Amino acid sequence: MATGQQTSTPQGEFHGRTGEVVRRLQELHPKLIDLSLDRLKVLLARLGHPERSLPPTIHVAGTNGKGSTCANLRAIGEAAGLKVHVMTSPHLLSVTERFRLAGHLVSEGQLVATLEEIEQINDGAPITVFEVLTAAGFLLFSRVPADLLILEVGLGGRFDATNVIPTARACVITSISLDHQGFLGDDLAGIAREKAGIIKQNVPVFVAPQTDDVMTAIRDCANAHEAPLYRLGHEFTIAPQGDGLLYQDETGTLTLPAPALHGPHQAQNSALAIAALRHAGLDLPDTAFAGIARTCWPARLQPLHGTLTHDLPSGWELILDGGHNPGAGTALAEVLRTWQDQPLHLIVGLKDSKDVQGFLRPLIPYATTIQAVAEEGQHLAMPVQTILDAAQAAGGTARPGPDIRTALKHLRDEAGTHPAPARILICGSLYLAGCALALDGATPC
């Protein structure tokens, strides 16, 4: 595994009182990301081991679909009347989005107090910001009663900070593809072994469809831990039925409504959540699984209706998606294939380390126009010219936005006086998605 190093500081990521604490903590370790469990284990011991006092936990790793699967888990749990804790990353607008306590986002005051408590107990020892945020989550979750904790891996799995938990009720591994190669390498089987590092002894693991070498790596890890392996498409299935879905596993079938999250891949993410909860020993009523029809997760084919849409022609749609790697591009292309009834205009911006050609290549055949953007304040934004060059290398043509507002103005100006309906998709980066939500005045759910 490549350890990698990232020394830049994401100044735009953290704001207000939380940002003040985070900026102090960033001085404690030279790397923004340093995959290891040792530092966090020492800190958690000083905090009294809150990771040993968590509610029943479902641990979720993978490359694409982690956040959507966590959102489905939460929606089902809450539909069953459970009090649900959630920890996800990254955030889009506020760091408080990362922590949901018994159904409610943590307040900034509560999070700041927890971070300051940890800062004092840590007493200047080397620690990364993500490790501190993970410790804060565990401390909060151990102090607020709940029935279920949904825990999303930050990066990788085996050495991710969340993997200090001693056990779980279920582990989930979503679709695996290339991403974060600087930390995880560029061998898919090796990446799979890192992701499968969350598998716990005798804990069931639920896996999305994978390539053969990836599934072999996951199966080997499951066997080594005597963990029952449930594969989507084998031990459990999901398929369209009328306007909804039909789910089936060894315990029976469920007739379900369509998922609230859009795209064919969301049936898969729904199935992973359903399977994990049906095997987690929580005794949920079958009616709770219809909660997938109420799942909310921002920047996943999210329609925007705020400030950015005010001057668009009548009948035009503005949609936001945070997918940012080749696997996400492939999944997104499956959606675009169903959108060919109208012109499609892409506004694309990526993080500088991403595979822009791999992301764009499956999208180009469906795009009427492509504009490359880099927003002011967008964390580690890829230069516009790099996106333009990559689009050309991938067989397409793009032009500079060079930012979202200007790109939208180009489309308005070119639409004429009586334009036909069209779609605009802002995509390529969760950091860009955060900028778009801020510009639109939207609030993440």
C-alpha cells in the first residue's frame, strides 16, 4: 500500500469556531492524511475508550456509493423508529454535517466543545485532523443514547481511523474502483484488500458486484475472519418491479417503492443497506425498508431550485452530482443514457489529483456542451486548462467556464429567446458541489 503524503491545508473546508480549533490541530502533524491507527488508539485510551461504548454499528467502506448507502441505512433505521447516529465524510458546507446524533446534526457549539476537550487531553501529541474528528464522533456517540450507528470509512479501510472499532453488527463494501491512488495504489485487488480490512471476526459482510479479482480479495479476507459473505446478485438480489423494486434474500422477499435517490446504481446501494439491516439483529419491521423512498443525500443527482436557477430559461433543469472518479463517471453515464430526450450541458470541475480523463470519457458521448470550471475557494481545484486538455484527449471538446455563474450565463446567452427544454449537470467533485450548494443557497439534508 502506498502511504502517500499530503501537506496542503484545506483552508476552505472548515469555518467559524470549528475552523479555529481545526487550524490549531492541523499544526500537530505534517500530513493531512497519514493512514495509521496507532496515534488514534493512544488518544482514545486517554479519552476512556469511547469506541468501546457505541451503539450497534454498521461499518461501510468502498469507492463509490458509500454515502448513498449510509443515507439509505439511516432512512430505513429512522423509518423503523430507531434513534440513529451517523458519521460520514467529507462535508459540503459545514463540518457539522459529518455527525448526526440520534437523528439530529450536531450543533457547532457541541462539536467545538468536544474538539476542545480532545485538544486538551491530546496535549500536543501528533495527530491528524481526521483522527481528531473521528475521536470526536466516538465521544459524542458514546454520550448520546441511540439504537444504531452508521459509520462511513474515510479512506481505504484497514488503516482508516474508523477501523479502531472492536466489532460491528455488519460490514458493507460498496463498488470498488480506482481512486486515491496516491494512498491506496493502482492495483484493484490491492485496493480491495485495503477496503476489506474493515471485515471483523464472525461479522457478516455485504458486498456490491465487483470484478472477479476484487471479489476474490474480499472473499479471502472474509474467510480469514470467518465472516459470512453476502454478495449482491447471489445471496441477495434486487430487481425492478413495476414502479418499484423487488428485494430477495434467504429470509424472504420485499416489495419496495423506488429509491428517492436517482440513478440505476441507487437500487444497488439500497439493496446493500437493506441486506445489512436484515442481518444486523435489530428486528426491523418489513415496512421500515420502504424508507428508501425518503432517503436524502445531497449532491447525488440533486435537483437545484435556488439562486443559480433564477435566470435559467423556462423548462431547464439544473442538477448537481459529486461523483469524481472513473467508476462514478461510468455510473453517471448510465443515467445520462436515459436523458437523451433533451440537450445536456455539462459544467465540470475536479480536484487536482483526480483522473479527469477517466471521469469524462464515459460522459462525453452524451454531452451537447462541456464547460470546465474552477471555483474560487474550491479545495485543490484542478486548473481549467487541465480539464480542457483532458477532454480533448478523451475525445471531446470543452471550453472554459471558467466558473459556475459564468458558465450558466454562457448557456443563457446562447439559448435564444425561445429555447427548448434542456438539462445542465454540474459534476466532478464534492468540493465543487459544496461551492455550488453555497451559490445556490441550498441546505444539505
